[in-house]
Amino acid sequence: MILEYINAALERASYEIIEDDEPHYGEVPELPGVFATGRTLEECRKNLADVIDEWLIIRLRRGLPIPPIAGRTVGEIVWVDTGAGAEGSDLSHGTSG
């Protein structure tokens, strides 16, 4: 479900060349604040996938809405405290059924 959403978002991404050390810039217009750069288009796309993944996790943990992308949605996530870390950075997630 999450990978399908990320792939759908990547299909909607737009890319351009900018004047920077990492000249490839990509963004997903439907996802506010989601952008990435890279030295190559492939690196930019990988970085963008990572940003989308992190963006989703933050929004899910905070209970913020996630807009559908090309008919794809992300369902409810149940967060489980694994007891591995006090800061919450070691929480794992799974889908509820």
C-alpha cells in the first residue's frame, strides 16, 4: 500500500535542471513540501522516494490527511512501540486490517 502510493507519486513528479551542485531537482506538486535533488536523475528520483516515505510517516504519525495520488490512498496505520528507544525513533508500523 505505501510502496504503491510512493510509486504513484513518483509517476506524478516533475523534474528540472537547476544551477546547483546537485543539478537535478524533482517535486511532487500534489504533496506540499516534497522535493529532492541529486547529481543524476536516478539519484534525484531515489532521494525523492525517500522524502515521500518520510513525509508519509510524519503525516501518519501526526494524524494529518494524506491526499490521494492517481487514485492511490494510504490506509490507517497502527503504531507499535517496540520498546527499543525512548525518543520514539524506533517505532515500527503496520497496516490495520
